[in-house]
Amino acid sequence: MMLKVEDLCIKIHDKNSTETVVKDVDFTMKRGDILGIVGESGSGKTMSALAIAGLLSRHNMEKSGNIIFEDINLLNCSRKVLRKIQGSEISMIFQEPLNSLNPIKKIGWQVEEGLKIHTTMERLERKERALNALKDVELDNPEAVYNSYPHELSGGMRQRVMIASAMIVSPKLLIADEPTTALDVTIQAQIVELLKKINKERGTAILFISHDLSLVNTLCENVLVMKDGLVVESGKCADIFDNPREAYTKGLIEAIPHNPFYDGKVI
């Protein structure tokens, strides 16, 4: 088992109050799995993903349970061990890449960052690897993109850059947190197809976070449905999409707008 999450609870302490935002979440992932976590804003899906990525503050939060990745408990391992895993074994992409990319650094510098941290490659070798990574995410003219600043690229291009940056050191797990929300439906479909390609060709496991059950059904084999920090339903996407047990899941399905690129079917 590559990833095992057991009884994950996350509490946020704010002055004199405490709010439990994730409650007893359990799931597992094998290498090459694509698992979706779906729910409305505030359901706990992103907090769970950030905990796995090791990106939650250790000061105002209380985390309990276990997040076992390749036999290492990410909730209580040392910062040194966690930093070694972040970016090399587990990578993450976010909803709005413009907020994640450094506006004053060229794309090439940013795509190469993981290689600078986790390898001993020389500059020319890093550039070659970065150009290949940009090509792998189907960006036209990788050399021009390499020498561009983030604001010079479209939203879809920036998201492809983030995927290239996340994948450049070949992580075992890619966490994608609402990676298509800021994009139009045509570009959404292209990004979903790109994630499928990465999974198929590299065997990278993908944890896909979304509020859109139709997108999750298009990409993922299995899904967790979260509400108020709890997993209210889980199983095969096809089973849950066709026969939801919980009223909350039925509501999510009924709220799906007509989308000619998905309509609950694999592209």
C-alpha cells in the first residue's frame, strides 16, 4: 500500500475556540490509483489533501491519526524527512497557478526548482529536463515558455506549467486540488486528459480534489464524498454516480450543469 490514511482528524484552534474540520477520515491508495475527493467548500477535502502534502501549519492546528506514506508516518516524522518527501515523492498542484508561480521569475527557473532541491544536476542538464517536462505537458514551443514570465501565459498554459513542475522529479503521488476550477470547460477537458496520460504513462497515483462530481467521475476510479469534515459515502465512481445512497451525494449529482464534454461519461 502506497498511502494509508487512518482516523485523520484536524482541529483548528482560534483564540478560545476549536473547530474540527476533518473527522476520522480513512482511505488507502495503491501505486497508480486515481482517487477523487469531492464536496462543497468547507467539506474538509482540501484540508485533508494539505495534511497529506505536509503543508498545514503546525502551530494553530491539532492533527491526529496516521498518514502512512511508504511506511513513513507523515504526521509525526521529522521536518527533514518531510522536506525530502515533499516535491520528490509527493507533489501538489493548486486551483490558481498564478498565485503559486513567482511573478518575477521566468518559467524555466521555476520548473527547474525541484531539480535544484532534489538532484545534483548541472544547469544545462536541468534546462534539458525542464524543456522535456514542458513538452510532456503538451505546451507548444517549450523554449518560448521556458523564457516567459507567468503573466505572459494563459490560465491553461500556467496550469500545464504547474503540472510540469510537479512532475519533473517523477513523484509517486500527485495531489491536484481543484486544478481546473479557474478554467473554461474546453481547457478543463484538456487538463483532465493530461492527468489521465500522466497516470497511464508514468504510473503516477493521483489524488484529485474537486467540488465537481462529473469531473471526478470522468477521471477517477474511486471517490470519497465529504461533508462537514466527514466521509459520507465512498466507493467506485460509477456505482456512486449511478446509485448514490446519501441525500447529500444525490444533491451534488442533481446540481451538475449540462456539460457537453462530460455528462457523466468518460471522454
